[in-house]
Amino acid sequence: MSLILCTPSEADVSAVSTVHLRAMDENLLTHAQFPSPEGLRFFHGWLERNTLEHLRDGDKGVLVAKDGETGEVVSFVKWLVHRPGEGEQEQEQVEEEWPEVARAEYLDPYAALTERVRERAVGKEAAYYREFG
């Protein structure tokens, strides 16, 4: 199979969300956070909106890998851009309001835990890596 790496179109966001959920299907935490079909549908929509943000926001990015023959999205990568000086400013964290089909008692502590681990691993300052070839 040949792969095509490209920026997705807005028409691809549902496929990106589907790939994301498929990859997380065996993750027990995902099913604890979104324990019903309705919860997983909500999460699918949330991931679609998140992918659109990554397409539209200059401080975020997303690329997809598509099957060269079928055009089907088979993988993706998302990232945030941290500009010089941004790490010095504390950004106000807005806590997500989750619907009843999502389990906030698992989502909010997990988000806080991953933030603490990220800060411990890479710190609060922006870090840049440049490769010169």
C-alpha cells in the first residue's frame, strides 16, 4: 500500500475521528470515560470538533496518511505550536463541561494527571528541537 501524507480537508474530520476511536477501542479508560454508545458518539463528535480546530487554528496542526489507492484516511498526527515566549505566560485553564453520557469523574482527573506528568517530563517552558542535516 502506498501512503499519501497531506493536510486533511474538512470533509476528512469524521474519518480522522473514526481512526482515533478505532485506535483507542481496547483502551479501558476510554470506555470508562465514555461507557455507552451515546457517550462514544459524543466523543466522536468532540474529536471531529478538535480536528477542525487543528485545521483552522494557526497554533495547531494536523496531517493525515491516506491509502494511495482508495484515499481512505488510515492514520493521522496532531500537534500544538508553542511560539517563543508563550511558555512564560500562564494560560487560564478552562475546565470542560461534559454531558451526562461522559464520566467527568474520570475525564477531569485524567486531564489534570496528564498535565502534571507533561510538566514533570518537559517542564513549563517551551522547548525547541532543530535538526540540521
